[in-house]
Amino acid sequence: MKTYQWAVLGCGQIAGEMAQAMLKEGRCFAGVASRSVNRAADFAKQYGVAKVYPNAEALFADKTIDIVYIATPNLTHSALIRQALQSGKHVLCEKSITLNIKELNEAEALARQRHLVLAEAMTIYHMPLFKQLKALIKKGELGRLRMIQLNFGSRKVYDPASRFYNPALGGGALLDIGVYALSFARWFMTSAPDQIQSQVRMTASGVDDQSGILLKNPQGEMATIALTFQAKQPKRGVAAFERGYIEVEEYPRADKAWITWTADGVKEKLEAGKTEDALCYEIQDMERAAAGGLNEMALTETSEVMTIMTALRQDWGLVYPGESILPD
């Protein structure tokens, strides 16, 4: 398979983690761009990146770059995705991939038109454990899915200027941590939810910091999700089927799960992959898709999750500065 040349936009923590994953894969990012050239230069020195671009436009103009990894604030994603695709680059973008489904639909259409891969960097879709669980469920031994319960809580001190609470940066718990919980739910549900209800607490800065979400799909499968920036919660997911239930701790990068069988209470432990290699799996799946092989980038699921988040924000009246009008 071709050795792909990657470039990264953004120099934050997750960009550093991806750079480390690249090193594990035996190579480096070929280029980096940031709002601060000095910060990009420091990033390049730390991770062995060959090129430092003065801006995103210079990165997009480099014909040697095959894949752009976007790790900038949420509010910037849509415009950068569009520019990257127009420049002929495949795109892997950090969550939340866009602000709303209208922006994602436009990006998907452009990617299809250009025959390019567009994907969200959602670890759940790439962890070997979740692929193994999906295969197990398809065998039918657990029976039909009935209920999913999910928690994700992260204690964030309120600061209206921070990326967590600043609407100008696409802040709020839903786009930051809720996207993981919703992606977990969609991974296990037979089809996308078509009924959505919620309760939300809004902050003085105008974004959500706590919510309870209830989903139901046409098969009658349900999911309950609790999100908060007000308190630490375990990142715990439970998928309950007719003949047993699956428990996953620390689910965004999980490498183990437990199945408890209803009939006799026997508990089985499943292990697959390694938590510390989560971003390596993203890189590998992205390159297989770019090469025209097996496409496991889950853009359909990403789109369905974005549809849910858009509907929730419509209900909450949460619109970000400069955001396109949310679809009806």
C-alpha cells in the first residue's frame, strides 16, 4: 500500500497524541500549520515534522500532502474541511466533525464529488474491541438489543473564555463529550434513533454543560445518556440484550468489555487491541479507505450522530456565532 503523506492543522494536545501515534507507525507528519507559526515550529521540532507552513492555505497548496488531519476548535472545522477537500486532500477531522448536519451534508457532497475520504476521528469506530463486539452481536447469541445506558462526566471549572464554555469556539458538553456517548449508542443500535427527548442546563455563556438524553429507534431500542461538565462520571456504557448485557468502561478507547449472561449470571471478559494504540487504529483505517480498500471510517454513523446533535441544539436554541441557520 502507498505510504501516505499526512499534515496536521492545529498543535493542541490531541494533535500531539496523533503525532506520537505517527511515530509508533514508524513515520512523522510531513507538515504542520497553526494560527501561531512559532507554536507550529515548536511542534515540528518536538515531533520531527519536516515542514512548517505559514498558514492553512500554504498547507492545502502543497501537492505532496495526501491526508489532512484537522485538530482545531470546532467552529473552524467546516471551512477547513471544505478547503482541504477542494485541494484534493483526504480529511480526518477531530470530533465534532462539524457544528451541524447542514455543514456535514455539504462536506459529504464535496467529498463524494472529489472521490475523497472524509471522516471524523472517533476512536470508538476504530478500536478492535468494538469491531469484535459488533461481530458477536451479529451472530445473534445475545438476542435483540433492548436498552443502552451511557455516562460521560468531566469536571470543568467554569471559564467562559475556555474552549469548553466559549460559544465562539463551539463549546458545550454535547459537542465535546456527548459525541462519544452518541457514537457508542449508534454503534450498537440497529438503526438511527427517530425519537429524541432531552433536558438541558445552559451556562451563562450560552452553551450546554449538563443534559439527559433519551433516544428511541423504529425497532423500539432505547438509549439513555447522562452528560455533565459539573462532575466526574465514569465513562461507562451498558448495552442490554435479551440474553445478556455488555459493559464497557472508559469506552472512548476501550480495549476490554464484560458480557454477563442473563440465564446463569456467568460473566465473560473480552479483550481486543490496546487503549494506547487507539490513534494508530484511526491512522490504519484511514489509509486503507484512502487506498480504496475496506472503508471503516463510519461516515454514515457520524452523519446520523450529527443529525441527533443538531436536533438537540435546535430544541435547546443553541446556535453558535456565525453558524449557518440550522435546518428545519
